[in-house]
Amino acid sequence: MLKRIDPAQATLRLMFEGQPLAACPGDTVAAALLAGEVGAFRTTPVSGAPRAAYCMMGVCFECLVEIDGVPNRQACLTEAVDGMQIRRQIGARGAA
Amino acid sequence: MTDTYDCAVVGGGLVGGAIAWGLARQGAKVALLDEGDIAFRAARGNFGLVWVQGKGADMPAYAQWTLRSSELWPELSGAMAEASGADVALRQTGGIVFCLSDAELQRRADLVERMHNESGNIGTRMLDRAELRAMVPRIGDAVVGGAYCPRDGHANPLVTLRALQQALLALGGAYLPNRSVDRIDAAPHDFTLHCGGETIRAGKVVIAAGLGSARLAPMVGLDMPVKPLRGQIMVTERMSPFLDYATHTVRQTAEGSVMLGDSHEDVGLDISTSANVMQEIASRNIKAFPHLADATVVRVWAALRVMTPDGHPIYEQSQRFPGAFSATCHSGVTLAGAHALALAPAILAGSLPAFFDSFSPRRFHAQAN
């Protein structure tokens, strides 16, 4: 699918669903997840359908993930940081 | 070339859309004229309440009309599903007014009692904090009590608007967008509407053009002194369900988004948003529901309510040019049931029953003594 021009530049280590994921400095979380071929980023609150990044510019909200415990973060607007803990956003965020 | 219709409805919002569909449903050949995106489309920016409690204090006819509309809403909802396949997400679960101080609670109790005496008991009752908490466990410590009315509810206003237009089309009606009415040549039961180079002729005309009504109404011998009142709304990310009831400041949609609003600003034709008003809206609702403090806001907007001098609707048939009718209110969602299923048949029959006399704008010109 998506191939990095120079994989050696992917020096950051993120964690996605407990598994390590490489990212380049300057990647958005969405770019790193797409490059890592993780499949669905989330499931929808209404029908539970799987979704992944679509617009990549902050408009469509399809790329929502949980980052460092915060639900519903827009992966395409969040810059990857070494050590980030990322999880799929499953349905609506809790009301807690 | 002139297209001829039985009825031309000027205004493609919820009021015009409901009336146009209601007319077409009774067999009329209907044209619905929608100005376009240059208009201050209240129907594109509203909150989505089907709200009964507190409506029509000082005007029992308005209270009755609102109640009737809430009773007709299930029929409207069913008709929309049948005609367009759309689910307007009507939920008549009852509505709550949260009170954040004893003074607010007392004022609300006084209003409930006054309306009970004026307009009859529709089941609105005051609840103390414990009773409220049993119904809505997430309320914050600042909520001292509230008023609950089993008649209240909510619906998706955008789906409703689209469904009304689709249902009109399904009945052979004409939805005519980008038609700004420049002029209406009026004669009794004969109206010619000029839109740019186009003319539309109809035996009946309904002015339901929101804020544009003030300019159009005099062309057909009607009086619709409406002014804008701005409301700002913010919408959060989708959250797990925590609020099934309607409230006048916060509602959770069927999809989980939380809408927050109920500001009132007299600022003319200005649909900008402002940080200070958003802050007030957020602050009040965080007191009601503390868990909203860390909810992400995904959209904000402002829209203009269409307000008459006393806030109550106007419905009237022109005395000078019979066949011309006015219809305006600030509750296009709440009153959609009554507009489609009660007002439209009366308009088509050619006369508004005596019940509608209270809604004449003559009330604005009565002598004080």
C-alpha cells in the first residue's frame, strides 16, 4: 500500500494496540498508522462500521483514535511523538 | 413563460416546507420557493427541540397549538419515513429544564403553576434533585431541581427539512431553489411572483420566508413584523448515551453528539459566533453535566431566530387579497406537525378557523387601554 521513501528515517517508536510502530519525525499519527498498515483506525458509534483516515486534513473525523488515554483524537492532526500510546477508538467515547 | 400552481409557498425552511408538503398531501399543485444560501436559513441552524413546556405563557392559544403540534409529530414522522425513507429521529421522551439555583427553581415553579392555570395541566411537574438524579444520573451538584414535561421531545431538524422537501417532490410538488422573490403582483386569489426573469402564478400564496417575510408580506396586504434574535450553538464529539431527555440547553442526538445552546442576542443580521457567549453556554452546561468539561467541541455556529414582537407565531389571511396567508414563528421544528397537518388543510380550504384569530398581527396594534 503506502511505502516509505526511506525507512531508515522512521526513527520514532509509537505503540499501537500494544505493538511497536515506526514513525518519521514530522509524521502525523494518521500517516504513521497508514504506513504501518494497521487497517481500521476506529469503529463508528452508530453502526460499528470500521473506518480509517480519509481526508487527512482535519475535516472528516474518520481517523479518530485514542492517544495516551485521550479518546477521539484526530490522528491526521496530531504529530507523532516517540513513545505515544495509541489505541483504536471503538464506538463513542465514554461519558465518564 | 409562467408556471401556474394552486399554491406558491415562499420560504423553503421548516415552516414553508411543512406547509408545502401539507398542501400537496391534500392534492394541491404546489411550488415551494427557496431563496438560496444567501438567506439567513434558520432551518439550517436550529437546535431540534419539539418543545411544549413554557410555550404560550400569556397566550393560551399558542400553548394549545404547540401541544397539538407535539401530538401530530408522530404522524408527521411516520409520513416522512414512508415518503422519503428518512428517520427524523423523533424522540418524545419528555423534556427537562434544569435549575441551578433556588431562585431559578422558584421562578420555574411559578411559571408551571401559572401555565397550568391559564392553559390546563399538560403534566409538567417540578422535580427535586433526588427525583432528577434518578432520571438523569449524570447531573452535577449544581443542579438543585427542575421541571419535567412528558410532552417534550426532540428530532433531527436537518433530516426533517430534507424529508419534507423529498416528500413534496414525491407528491409531484415543485421545489424551486435559488428563487428570490423580487415582487408579488396581488389580486384576490390571483398572485404573480416575480423571481429574476421568471414568473410564477398561483391562486394562493403563503409567506413563510423567515426574516424575509417582513419585506414580502406588505406586497400581499399582510403584516409580518419579524426581527432576528441570534442563538449560538456548539456541538461536541460523539459520546456514549447519557441523556435521552430533551432539555432547552443541551440535547444528545441519536448519534451521540451533544448540542449545547440557548443564547439570545439582539445583534441584527449577524451570524458570527463569539467566544464569550460560547463560554457562557459551556459554563452553564458543565454545571449541569460536569463530564462535559473534557468533551471536545467539533463545531460551532450561530443562526437567527425569527422573532415577532411578542415571540408568538403569526398566522393570518390577507383581508385585502384573500388567498394570501402569513405563517411565521421561531419554533419551526416544534410546530412542524401542526403546520403540515392542521394549518395547511385550513389554508387549502381557504379560511383559517376562529382559533387562529389570536395569531393575527393585529395584536401588535391594540390600544393599551
